[in-house]
Amino acid sequence: MHRILIIEDEKDIADLIAFNLERAGYEALKAHDGISGTEIAMRERPDLIVLDLMLPGRDGYGVFREIRRDARSMNIPVIMLTARAQTEDRIQGLEVGADDYLTKPFSPKELMLRIQAVIKRTDAPPGVAEFTYGPFRFDKNALKFYIEGEPVDLTATEFKLLLFLCERSGKSQDRNDLLRTVWGYSDEVHSRTLDTHMKRLRQKLGTHGALVETIRGFGYRVAEK
């Protein structure tokens, strides 16, 4: 059973999310402020966090930064939930590394679908446990990534994105195909933040970042070995 941590100060909203999660077969954990939410995330290491941005004690971005800095929680996927509905706010949430972003008021059904999509892409892929491409090695079971034997920290989204491209090295991948594979759907906000994810991914790859090529007006490609 997957465990989902809800960090939301409005108790009625947290209870509504928990009710829908439990009805869908998940275990729900709840926190109503940023400090206790951070502590629970690090202690319990849930499979996913639904994170409100407007929180007492420590705001959602502060919680997110603490979660990403700690080895116990750095790879937990996060869906940001907020009343900030402006496109730029959504892009900011995705660009800092959130796996998805949903604005209030929201449909519980849509939230459940997004939770299912994130968990599906962060669960261990079936089949061969490891994949190698040149200097890269992917451990699919543990979602660990290595360059020339040295571990490199990638978020689950970055891991999926790079693995998808490397498994199809030499073939240009359409932006919409990448968006559907990594985020589960395609829209303007995710299309814009895809470029930010690719920029951050290249930075993490260091001198090997040039292997990830931009196909102007189409998408991305990893150079063929």
C-alpha cells in the first residue's frame, strides 16, 4: 500500500484528500503546518507528498527545500497544491522540481488521477533492472543514477526523462511524447517547464550534458553511442 503525506493547513481540505486517498486504496498521513510536515516526511518517508504552499510555520517552498536537502526524503515525489492559479506560479512550482502542480479549487478526481500518474512513473519500471548508455548507468529498481560509477542525484522526474531518451538514443523525441511519458499529459505549462528540467539535467550531467541535444522546433534527443 502506497503512503501519501498531505501537508495542508486547511483541515477540511486535508480530510477530503485523505478520504479520497483511502477510498482509492492508499494510506493517508496528515500534517497541518510546514514544520511538522517536514518532520513527518523525513521520519515516515512516504511514497508521495501533496504539499500546500501557504502553510504556517514554514511555507511550502521552505518545506520543499528541506525535503530535497535531506537524504531521507530527497527522492520523494511532490505534488504542489495551492490557491495561486497564475501560470507563472505553476511554472515556478514545477521549475523548482515539483513533480506536478494543482490549483485550488480542485477536483478530487483530478488530484487522484495526478497522484496515480506520479506514482506510476516513480514505481520501479518492469523488466531489466539496469540499463547502461555510454558513461551512464540506471538502476531502475532503486531509481539510482551513476556517471562512470559515481552516483548523481536525480529527481524521479529527471531520472524518467533521461532514461526515456537514453533508451531511444539517436532518435529525436517529440516534446508531446516526452510530456505524456514523464508527466502523463501535455499542456502549455508543462511544455514550458520541460525546458527548465532539461537545463537542470544537463547541469547535473556536467561535461556529459552535451549528449542531450535540443532539436529546435521538435523536442530532444540523446546522441547515439
